[in-house]
Amino acid sequence: MTQELPVAVLGASGRMGSEAVAAIQAAEDLSLVAALGRGDDLATLVSSGARVVLDLTVPEATYDNVCFAVEHGLHAVVGTTGWTPERLDGLGALLERTPSTGVLIAPNFALGSVLATAFAAQAARYFESVEIIELHHPDKVDAPSGTALRTAQLISAARSAAGVPAAPDATAGGLAGARGADADGIPVHSVRLRGLTAHQEVLLGSPGEQLTIRHDSFDRASFMPGVLLGLRSVASHPGLTVGLEGYLDLATNKDPHA
């Protein structure tokens, strides 16, 4: 009989957290040993016997949460945004002192989204222009989304490695923000609309043609296969991995924090 992997969830009462709790409880090879909300004592992660911590909290808390886990030899899977380059560097330095510990930071757990981002990074080397449109529900607190920023990062790296010049844009004036946010040189447009869940389009264009790569999540259940994959795999990937593609052998570019 396979031994169950003990998992603790931070942010267990949130929308994603409650979905993750249900998915973990339904998985035969996982055991939910702690479900913590805001203000709960992190020491419970240790006393519960957890081996892996799933962080689905808020940007203000996630760095300290993950550092606590690493300092106590616990692997971590993270779906919370707010990971600046400085925070990633700090976490990477901490992990060097515990080389057997693994951390996965995943901007998106939907396997279709991860594939779409990988496909877009591959395709972007062959097109003159590329822009990203991300669409989410109006309760989302960050813009652009972490997925869009990750997609822009990988696209930019792929185009730079291939020597693709900047996309043409003759815009000389207009309303501020009309051309979106500049993310690693890639325009990103954020839509917040009631009725949406999580959606992203990458538009690629060259003379006479356009390629659109779109992914849609209609329910948070779409994220759970990726969450479970991360929980089951993180211990076998010591160090810091940014992006679930690192567990799918789909990384198209070497990430400095991967």
C-alpha cells in the first residue's frame, strides 16, 4: 500500500484554498494534515507532520510563509503572486542552505495554460509582433496576472535568444495605458469583467497572417490537476522551480530562478 503524502494548506478558506482542500482529501495518495487560515500559527505546519506545504494565501504573506517552510525542511508549492526578483533571489539563497528541499512557484496550475504559454514562447520567435490579453473576474487584486507576466517573460527571452527585433509600433500619443503595460517589452492588456474566471490570449502577427493562442479556465477545478502534480513532484525537484512547465519538461528557456 502506497504511503500517503502529508500535506498542509495555507489559505485553506479562500476560493482556491477550499478547492485544493477538497482535491487533496479526494486523492488516495495524499493526506490533508493541516488547513490554516489567516492568523493561524505557522508552527502547526511542523507539529502536523506535513512534508509539503501548499501556499494559496496573499502576496503580503507568501514570502514569509515559504521561508518558514524551507527553514523547517518542508517542501512548498506556491500559487500566490507577489514574487519579485528580489524575493526569488532571497528564497534561492535560503534554499542553498537546505539543498534537499524543493519549492515550486506556479503562476498558473492549469495544465492547458502551461501548455499554451510554452507554445506561445516557441511561436513568438517566428512572428514580427506579439501582444497578450488576459481576462479575469473583477475580484482579482493584481494586474497584469502572474500568468501573463510569466508568459511575457518567456516570450521575451525566446525572442531575444532568436535575435528578433522589437515589434513595430508607431504610436506617438494617446490615452495613458491604451497600449497596455510593458512586461519585458511585451504589451499586456488586462480585462476585469464579471462572469469571467481566468482567460488569456497571445496574439502573434506577421505580414498577412495572425496566430492566436488562447486558454480558458471556466472553473477553479481546472487548476487542481496541476496543484496535485506539484504536490506529488516537488520533493523530487530540489531547489527553486518557477513555472509548472519545469515539471512537464516543457521549459523553452532557461529561467535564472528555475
